[in-house]
Amino acid sequence: MLNLTEPIIIEAENDTVEVFLSGDIDHKNAAGLRNDIDYAVERHKPKVLNLNFAKVEFMDSSGIGLIMGRYKKLSALGGRLVLTETSGTIKKVMKIAGIEKLAEII
């Protein structure tokens, strides 16, 4: 388990990398989150990247950009993106943005 300075915990096991996000995902921290997630993806080359939103309180368009960029990175590696434990508001933002066409939203 890798515990980083951003509001994020990353676990890698077998062919899966799971990212536990928390707090707000906005323009202030999206770049740091993106860098940390990309480092884990490049290191482990997972078949599945699971972004867990259980503790995310707010997400703006920077969060949508974060998701879309990780989708592109996983697709290039032949992997898939799964978004789990999305709250009502976060899930609504994702659906409005069309994210369900790119990733499974649970």
C-alpha cells in the first residue's frame, strides 16, 4: 500500500490497481492526483484501474478530466477503468459528462 501526500491511497494487487480518493477533486489537487495515479499505472501496468470515490465530497470538471485522462492511459495499455462507490451527486456529474461510455460506474 502506498500512502501519498495527496488525499489518496493506492493499492496494487495482481492485475488491479485500486485508488482510494478523498476530499475534493478540483483544480488545486487534480494534477497531483493525476501524477500519483499515473505513476502507479506505469509501474504496475494493471488490467483494471479502480477509482474509489467513497470519500470524495466534491468534484468539478477537473475530476472529469482526471477520469478521462486515466481512461485514455488504461485503454492504451489494454486495461479498463472502473469507478466505484460514487455518491449521488458525483455519479450525476459523471453521467452528465458521459463518463459511463468510458468506464463502468458502480
